[in-house]
Amino acid sequence: MAPDAAASPSHRALARRLDGLNIYLVGMMGAGKSAVGRPLAEALGYRFIDADATLTEAAGRPIAEIFSSDGEEAFRALETSVLNGIASWHSLVVATGGGAVTRPENWGHMRQGVVVWLDAPEAELLRRLAADPTRRPLLDAPDPAGRLQALLQERRPLYAQADLAVVQAGGQPSEVALQVLEALPSVLRDPRQPPEAPG
């Protein structure tokens, strides 16, 4: 991807077609939602928001702490509240948490925009998660690989409900962002054509 891809006229045209619709990136932890979201937002002239970072800021404590003191259900309720707030804005690329797809209310918010599933192979997810120092409460298990596999099995059918799936295999975030940009027009409705003048 060329360094000046952010200024590409085709990306600006795509942004006009989106007309302010938010783009929600969904996928497993380690799928690169935050890393891909930044160059994607830049290319479209959008703002980037990391839903987990917004939640942490709103709660005033880290996600791992919310999980350990209040449990997953309380965390999911907070996540829904954050997505509800985000849905009232426009022209955003939003990196959601890996489990955001598990609550129907969240789909209600995300469906107001375009939902893009960043699908990465299990081995690639494991490699990235092993290299990432961020604590992942759902992987605090004696067998993290087995836990990841179980979560993937449970969530894949939910991720598959996204408007668009972008399969990646270890490319740079900017390359994956380009894949998303190239695929987006296929799921956007064409602007209504003016009626033809009677002949």
C-alpha cells in the first residue's frame, strides 16, 4: 500500500458513498481490529474509536479488573452502553471488543452502520496473542489455545452475520485496511438514480 493511499481519490469517493455511515470492525481478539481501524479511518477521512479503550475510560478501570470484580455479564452491559453512545455519532471506524457480537442489542447498534468481520486463522490469532502483553481475561485458562478454539467455534456463526468478511493471513494492517476499502463498495447500495425524463 502506497504511503499516500490515505489521500486516494477513490477512497474519498467511497467516503462520500458511505455518507457518514459508521464502520464497525468485529472479530476475535488478535484479529487486528484496532491496528486495521486506524489506517482505514485515515483513508476515509473518518475518526477512529476503540470501543474497549472508550469503555475503560468510562469505567475508570481496566477491563481485566471489571471482569474479575464484577464478572463478564457486567462488562457486557457496559460494552452495550458504550456502543449505544457511539451509534449516535457518525463518520467513525469502530474497533469493537471480540465478544460484542454475543449480544443482540449490540447488533441493533452496529447494523445502523456497516459491520466488517476481520477473519484471521486460528494459528495467526494465537501467534499475535502470544506476542501481545495485554491481559485477556477470557484466555486466563490452563489451556489458552483450547479456550481460543472454543470461543472461535461459539462466535464464528455470529461474526458471519457481518455485512462483509475480510479474510487475512498475517498481512500488515495497512494492507488489510486496503482489502476492506476494496471490498466495501460491494455491500453499499448505489445512490438512488434521478428519475429519467419522460421521452
